[in-house]
Amino acid sequence: MPAITASQLEAALKDFKDPESGREALPMGQLRDFDVQGNTASLTLALTTHSAAIREETAERVADLLKSRIPQLAQVKVNAATHERPPTRVGQVGLAAKSVIAVGSGKGGVGKSTIAAALALGLARAGSKVGLMDADVYGPSIPHLLGLSGAPKPMISDGKITPVLFRGMPVMSMGFLVPPGEAVVWRGPMLHGAITQFLRDTAWGELDYLIIDMPPGTGDIALTLSQMLPLSGAVVVCTPQDVALLDAVKAIAMFRKVNIPVLGMVENMSGFVCPDCGKKYDIFGSGGARRRAEELNVPFLGEVPLNMQIRVHGDAGTTDDNFSDKTVGPYLTKIVNALVRNLAQSAAVKPPMLQLPTLG
């Protein structure tokens, strides 16, 4: 039997696509250092930090693909490396972010802000460069969820607003700018101006993801965002019962009306598992979001159980600790990974157009 060559490995992976760009990885040098020793192959897979959440499963896909196309291989070792691909500045605000994702809901009280924070924190924990923007101007809760309520008021430096940092992640919210308990009573134009400033004038730096916590309902913030920059899409959060799903459907219709793709649905408060007896109680029902997502041809990202620790961590400002909780963390991690995986699948089907950098 002839020896396997490095050229055979390259040929077997010639159509393998980079998860972020959707383009063939081999010509971009993201698959390299091919070597064969007997029936064992090794190579380097270099991914951008945008794909950090699915780095391990992407490496497994490379190994499985090689074994299926070269049956003589008994073992494949895939070494990890980071591929540098900085974002270009896009949209009217010149934001340097590869993916901008709005997190919305048809109504309040479904845990939208908690899920938005979890997405940002999960992506950051995986190794991506993430920013979190609280666009819920009337009811900003991101500062409290992250334990940043007492943070100093953001300052202006070199004409830019300095965001508050949570373990290195830039965060911007109206909650940092108004005294606790004071209501924001603004009309639409003022709201539009605030969102514009948050996007354009905040020193976000270069990001893989900007997660935007939207106000509940179907107001005009989505329209403002769609006009200002190309959003990658939206995630809709709902609870399982019919009355919440009715409003979630309206939120999906709103995003589609302003040409913002719906990246998926998350079912929050999906069943309660009694910590004493282990029995599950579907207090708000179960599976409603998954069924509605299938009906609307929307990806279902996952479910999060009704768990007391989520409330405890949220009240204490330690939302990041949800990922360390064995009863909650796996659900949140699954949702984060599903979101990045869906973005990768979309990029593979239709690679995003290269964005020309803006002037200024």
C-alpha cells in the first residue's frame, strides 16, 4: 500500500471552509503544516477568535473529514492556532465589529437581558472579542446583572465615550448615565440619538461580536439599527406559554420587516427541576418555542430551565457565575455554541460580502 502524502491531506481538505468567512480555508493559510508519519497525520488549523466557541468541534470536523476521505488514516492530530483577521469599519457609525447581534423579545419579563448578557459572556469566555450594548434605554438592567451598578460614570476621551469594562469586555448602558431610580422620559428622536451615540461614539475597539440588548416589544429601535449598520441578525427570547409565543412571533415579524435576519429562538424558563426530588414541572409549559421556531423556519438555539440560581446570580450581579453552575452552565454554553455554529453554516452557504472600510 503506497504511503500517504501531505499532498493527499491538502487535496482532501481543499473544499473545507473557514467558519467565519465561509471561504476555503486552505488558500488563506488556515490549514497548514501537513505531516504524515505512517498512518498518523498532523496539521494546524488556524481559526479567528470569531470562531472561538466552535474551535474544538471544527477541529473534530477536519479530523473526521480526513479519515472519511483517506480511509488508511488511523489517527489525525489537529493543532490549534489563531488566524488574525481584524474587522473593517462598517455602517454609518463606522463600527469595527464582525457580527452585530440584537437580542429581542415580544414582551418584557421573559429574561431577555439575562440571555443577552449570557450570550456576550459565553462568547467572551470562549475567547472571542465581545462588546455588550444595553439599548433598553427605559429599563437598563445590564449594569445590575454584571455587578456594575456602582461603576464610575463613563468619561469622554479623545472624542470617544470610554465604556465600562467587565473583565475586559466593554459595556455601554444608559444605566451608567442616569442616577439609580430616575426614569428616562424621551421621545423617539432622543432615543434614536442615544442609540446612535452608543454605537458611533463609544470606544468599542475591534470586536468579533457586539451583542445588543433590545427593549422589549416592537418599537422603533430595530428600525434605527437597521438603518445605521448591517446587523448579522437577531435572537428572539421567549417563554414556553402561548401568550408569550404570540408576542415572540410579532418580534420575529418586526425583525423581518426591517430586513434583520432571525438567527434563532431561545426558550427561557423551560421547565423547573425540583432540587429536592428531581422531578420536572413545566410551570410555563415546555417546547413551545421549539415548535413555533419550526413553524416559522427559524433555528432553535436551545432552552434554559427555570432555575433559582439564575435569579440569585442576577440579583447579586454575578451573572457570569451561571456558566460555572452545573445545573445551568451547560444549557447556556449550548446556546452560545449553536449561535456561532449557525453563523458558520450561513457563511458557508453564502459567504458575506467583503465590507469596504469607511473613511474617518
